[in-house]
Amino acid sequence: MGSVLVVGGGGREHTICWALKKSNKVDKIYCLPGNAGIAQIAECHPIGALEFDKILEFVKTHKDIDLTVVAPDDPLALGLVDLLNDNGYRAFGPKKNAAIIEASKAFSKALMKKYNIPTAAYEEFSDYNKALEYIKTAKYPLVVKADGLALGKGVIICQNVLEGEQALKDMMVDSKFKDAGKTIIVEEFMVGKEVSILSFVDGKHVVPMVSSQDHKRAHDNDEGLNTGGMGTFTPSKVYTKEIENEVLNNIIYPTINAMNAEGREFKGVLYFGLMVTNDGVKVLEYNARFGDPETQVVLPRLKTDLYDIFNACIDGTLDKIDIEWKDEACVCVILASGGYPESYKKGVEISIEDIDEDIMLFHSGTKMADGKLVTNGGRVIGVVAEGKDIDQAREKAYKNVEKIKFDGAFYRKDIGIKR
Ligand code: AMP
Ligand code: GLY
């Protein structure tokens, strides 16, 4: 028995808190900073995920905490797990030297190249003029990616030289993604079906979770800008037993072995963003954490105690527990603020009426202000439904999405259709 601290404040963290709440080994959950939804099940304090000194102080003064879960990418990349461990505290998540698999695309592409892990062909540039020369003669479409973390938005698919030039200018000259875009990757455009595989890793053993699929573009039919994710579903039809074996043998095990060979032991959740192409499955990206909003559909299907799994990942004993999943499908539809992923208003009042009992609402960007629930981010609330199949889960989710209202709210109407 003990208390758990979850660092972060979005829909992913709400779902992690919700799953931990079901454990009879967890008596209290704290969340920093949390949000209005999380505050219904955890004690939230206004400390940001990057305020390392304050987080450490919080853990020191709350002696009941026996585990800290670091959920977002940036504190992982900056070494929050290292800081907590160095001070004698248990923390779930990769250390800085392993979180780099997400924090630097130049690192992850070089890793895949060195260990023959299938991915799109690419070139890396830190010199704007050299990059410009290259994209003038390259084949289109091509993909320009910022090396560093950019909230899922540092990827630009370019149809022609003009768009390529603009992407380079945005990243390398105008620093739209700050330092994250100083180095860029220019990569071959892959055609295929996307699938996400999140996996628990304890350094030696890896247990993949059920498959899921994200819808990253802002609008229906995959139009509009890339976002952090507008909706998800599980399972993916593309992820057959045969594909699963290919992914385990060609991608998942080789990646864990490669990280160990590099002296970068990975413990935590490793997320494989995959493209199933005619030429085999290839890696689109790695994330060193749970996905958002993949977590919102994957964890509701988990039957095993999440607290036990987190501890097994830390202790290197994942092989000692059976991780079980429900057969049900799950769909998550995100309600977002008008204007997202570009500028949007915050503080807009939200009304929620008569949500069906079996629906889960995971808050992404909400807070309480003067006793009212208001928006506090681009992605606001995820509506999650379970069903015997994706069609049934979709129907339940959309019936309830309509009961949540705020000025400027929008959502995609086609989550779970293209699959
Ligand atoms: P990433 O953050 O690297 O996963 O990229 C965001 C999204 O851009 C992916 O989910 C894909 O839809 C798309 N994307 C990224 N790289 C490629 C690629 N090489 N070929 C085609 N689409 C891509
Ligand atoms: N939904 C994609 C991500 O979490 O990176």
C-alpha cells in the first residue's frame, strides 16, 4: 500500500490516474499539475511538469509517496527520472539517456540505421544551405521533421519544392520550433496504414499492449494540420498475428537490444509508431512514453493492476506477471478548442449533460474557475466508449460527444471509420 504521484496534466495522465485508482494497492493519488477531471480522483497541486525542484521537494515532503510516474515527454527528456532516482526515489519512466529515443529524431534514425531496423530512408541536416540544396532535387512528396520535441507538430509533409523550402525556412531560419528545429531530418514519404504499439519495457523484457490507431490531422478525411491526436481506436484491423510477429522480430526486440548495446537501458513505456507498407512494416517514430490519446483507449482494456506493472518495469520482473486484456473495442473522440492546433481561446465555459453511465470522460485541458468548468488547452476532453466492436463503441462515443458543449468546440466525425 502506498501513494502514487503522477506528473502531467492531460488526458493521458487522467487515464493513468483512473487505472491506478482501480488498484487496491494504491491508497492515494497525487497529480502535478493535473486538471479539473483528474482532481475528481487525485489530489492536484499547481506544480508544472518541468518544475523539477518543486517536484523533488513535493516527493520529499509527502513521505507516503512510494512511486512517481513521469508521463509527458519533456520531463523525461530533461531527466526527471534520473533526478528522482539520484535522490533515492522510485520513478516509472526512462532515464534521460534512454528518453533520447524520442527526444532526438537524429538519434533514433541513426539507431535504426546502425541496427537495421526498418524505417524510411533519410538525410540529416544542421546546415540550412545544404538542406536547401538537397530538397531542390529530391523526390516528392517528402517529409521534413524537426529533430527535437515539438508537441507532435514538428512533422511537415511536403508535396513540392515550394513546400519543402517553406518547411526548411520555418524550422531552420524562423525557428518555429525553437531549438528543436535546428537540426532536421528529411525523409522518404511512406504509403501504408498506420498503427501504434505501446509496450511495457523493464530493460530486459518487453510486453506489447493492444494495438491502437491515432487520427493526427485536425479535420475529417485527414485534412488540416497535424495535432497531438484528435481521436483513437483499438484494436487495429491492420495488426494481424502475422504482422505482430514481423513487428516483434524486426522492430520491437531489435530496438530493445539496440538500446542495451548502446548502454541506454530502456525502462518504461516505449511507443512504436508504425507504418504497414507493401514493403513490410517500418518505424515512423518512437515515443518514450504512453501516447495521448492512445492511452485513453488502451488502458480501459487492461485487466491487470497497472501499479503492479509499473513496479515490475522498475524491478526488471515483467516476465513474472501475466498482463491480460479485455476483448472489447474502444473509441476516443477528442473535443478541441476552435483554432487548435494553432491559436485558441482558454477559459471558455463547458457544459456537460447526462453522459451515459458506461462512458469515460478523460479531461485533457480543463480547469475550475469561479466554480465553473472551463477550457484550459487545445485538446479539452476525450469521450471514450467501449463496445463489442469498433462500430458499437463509435456509436456510443458520438452519442455522448454531442452532450458536451462549449463555444468554438470542434471534433472529428470520422474517428474509427478509416481503419
Ligand atoms: P511522427 O510524429 O513522426 O509520427 O509524424 C506524425 C505523422 O506524420 C505520422 O503519424 C504520419 O501520419 C506522418 N508521417 C511521418 N513520417 C512520415 C513518412 N515518412 N511518410 C509518411 N507519413 C509520415
Ligand atoms: N498521439 C501521438 C502521441 O502521443 O505522440
